[in-house]
Amino acid sequence: MIIERSSEWKEGFLNRLENDEPWDNWTLYNMSYEVVKNNLIADFSGLQSPKYLSNLTPLAHQLEVAERVIQRMNGKAILADEVGLGKTIEAGLILKEYLVRGLVKKALILAPASLINQWVEELNQKFYIPAIPYKKNTAIEHYDVLVMSMDTAKKSPHRERIVAQDYDMIIIDEAHKLKNHKTLIYEFVQSLKKKFCLLLTATPVQNDVFELFYLISLLKPGHLGNYETFQSAFSATKHDLEHDDYLKELVNQVMVRNRRQDTGIEWTNRRVQIIPIHFTKEEKEVYDMILELKNMSSVFSGSFSMITLQKEMCSSKEATCLTLEKMREKCVDQKEIDYVEEVIQKLMALVINSKAEKALEIITQANDKVIIFTEYRATQLYLQWYLHTNGISSVLFNGKFNKSKRDWMKQLFKERDQVLIATESGGEGINLQFCHHVINYDLPWNPMKLEQRIGRVHRLGQQHDVHIYNLAIQDTIEKDILELLNIKIDVFEKVVGDLDDILSRSNVQ
């Protein structure tokens, strides 16, 4: 079939021009009128975008969030639903709505590198938004919707290229990573021109209340006053504040937060417990020897942290030994060198890891898929070896793996192996609803990391109660960690709202 461009319009145009014929045509006018009428959005209330989304059936709470953000918050909001409730879907609905209404032409999505492909796929397949991932040579001026890694965005020359663009909407996933005004990514986001802005995080308060102050200041500068005013008005310290009811009221003007129990969906339960563990006599002896290292001022002048060593000793001798060997290289005094070598010898002579034994016991009793979270890659490798020697198959998962390897490890865990051993960065952005046992082998200082870990399995699609085991060794630094975790949880609930159980309220003595 040959298609040729018609030139009839030109002849008609010349006839009307030369013969002074009428320019209007009632039939064409009516046709044009009907087209405009059908595309007209006469009322700003209500969402238009869902009728364009044949591949998506949003949940009621997701539609409510989109409507509230658009109608009451003018497109500037923190989306703080609990993990697993679909903040990405909510952000996609809001973006699509603004695109349909012609209020957004260009949009930038910033996310952790591990989530870039997920964002691109969801925007393209579910929302029919032609998003592309940013690469080094991407001609960004030619693309309207760009998805970019936070780490890439804050660095030159990418930073300057992005800042030069006029984006109507900025979406930031895992927005708690912005932390405060001193970080490069926070400064970068602050410098962007933005008409609408969405900050996505289930954990807007990670370690202290000032993190929430800085997130809100990005959206609406001055909403909570300046730093000094905020600190004074609420008697705010990192882990305490007053007038929390009034602060919560101000926060809710810019933040939407749904809890699982608010969605009308029937959720499975969380079964959370702290599992107290006792060191063996030999382990305790090495732990106490490590405590004595703090008297070696030449070593602990900044290069090494006693807290880190204590935490590593509560994890595995493999993780501890790596740090001790680095310490030995830094020692200048022979007496100190001899002492560190003695600690290493006693450490490596240990034949029992009490925490690993407890983890094995839990895995054996569960007789099901289990995910273990540790903070150290050396412990990862040790646990894989230890489980293998006891007849349990496992796969590793950490931030060093590329996307293909991460996907392969996840598939192996789902179809073949009983245990997935993940680090913090490795566990980010993966969905494991087919698993319902989580062992927090190493406790973080940040309670929101526990919430993020649990959220990998306790999310939409989970069919079973989720069992969470928080391992804590008595009479060690892990007692201090538990105490601080409870303090931080209390601050979160004062300002943001109730939090699902992540720790259980009993403490290790």
C-alpha cells in the first residue's frame, strides 16, 4: 500500500482565498467541538487517570492517597505508608494524573540504583508512562520522564545536566536517604526547580526527629520554622521532644501515612520475639579482652571503633578477626602488638559460635524458607559454610551483586535453597512474600532498618503469619542496642504514628 500526503487542502485554501468564499464549515466545527468536549476535564475533583490504566487496578487506599495529595496538598507530600502498601503505585497515580491534566510535562524520579529497573518497568507497563533509565550518554533534554540513581545524580557532570532542566515533578524513592541538609543528595534535591515533589519513605524518622524536619523543609520551607525555631518550639533533641500532638498535626498537613490495618485488607500477623543468647565462657573471655583494647589510645585514635569491634564479636569471629588484623598493622608499640595477637589467637581458637547455633536451631525448627540479615559480609560467608556443614542449603545476597546476580539468587532461594543470607544493602528493594521467617542475626542501631527488613516479607501477597526472631547476646553491647532501639521507636510513634511490632517490648538483661 502506498500512502501519499494529500494536497487537496491547498487547492481548497486557494479557492477560498481567490473567490472570497467562507472560511468556516459547520460540520468540521461540530466535529472539532466534540473532540475538545470529550477531552475536557470539567471538574478538578476526582481522578481521571485510572480510566487510562487497563493494566492496573489500584487499591482503595492508593486512590485515596493520590486524590488527597493532588487536591489538598498541591502535589507536595511525603508518602509514608508502611512497607509493602504500594507507595510506588501511589506516586505513579499522582504522576499520571498530572500528565493527563497537562500540569506536568517533564518528571524526574530519583531512587537507589537497585530500584531503577523496577521503577522503569512499573511506569511503562502499569501506567503507560514512557520513562527511561538514565545512562551516561543519555540526551536528557529529549526525554520527558527520567529515572536516575541518587548516587549518580549528586555527582558531576550529571548533577549540572539535571539542574539545567526544568522539571515539573520530582519523585524521590527511599527519601530517608536524604538525611539532612549536609548531605550531597539533599543539597542537590534542594537546588532542583520543582513545581510538584513527592518524597517516598515508610520510615521518615530513622534515627532522630530532625530528619523529619529536613524532609518537610524540602517540601515546604518554613512549615516547621527554621532549625532554631523548631528546636525551641518543641524542645527537640535527637531522641525526645515536647508538644508532640501539635507537631503531629503539622506533619500530617504534608504527610500521608497508611498502616496495614487501615487498608481494609486482611493481613497476616507478625510474631515478633527477642531471643536471648548466652556466650560460652570462652567467647565471653575474648569479648572482655576486646573491651580492654580501648586502653590502647594509639590504636583507637579514630581509625577503629570499639563499638564496631564489640558488634563484630557478637556476630562472628571471622568479622572480628578482619578488624583486629587491621588494628595490629596500625600498632606502633610492641606491647600493644603482642596483646592484639593474643586476642586474635584466642579468637580463632573458638570452636563454638553461640549465635550461629541458635540461628541453626530456629531454621531447623521452622523447616521452611528463612531469610537471615547480618551486617557483615564475613559473617555471611561463615554462616553459609556453617549451615552447609549442617545440611542446610543457602544463597548469599548483598549490595555487591549486580541486578542479574541478585535476580538469580532470589530465584534460587525461591525454588531450591532453604535460607537466604542478606546484608542490609542486599535486602533493599526485594520482595519475598513466599518466605515468612526472618532472623535478625545482627541488630542495627536504627529501628527503621528492622522495619525495612521485615517489610521484605510482610507485604501485600503474604499468605502466612510472619515470624521474626531478633537475636541478642546478654551482657554485651546488644543490650545497649535494644535500649536505644526502644527509645527511637518511641520518638517515631510520637511524631509519625504507631508502628507495627518490630522488636517486642521485652529486653535482654
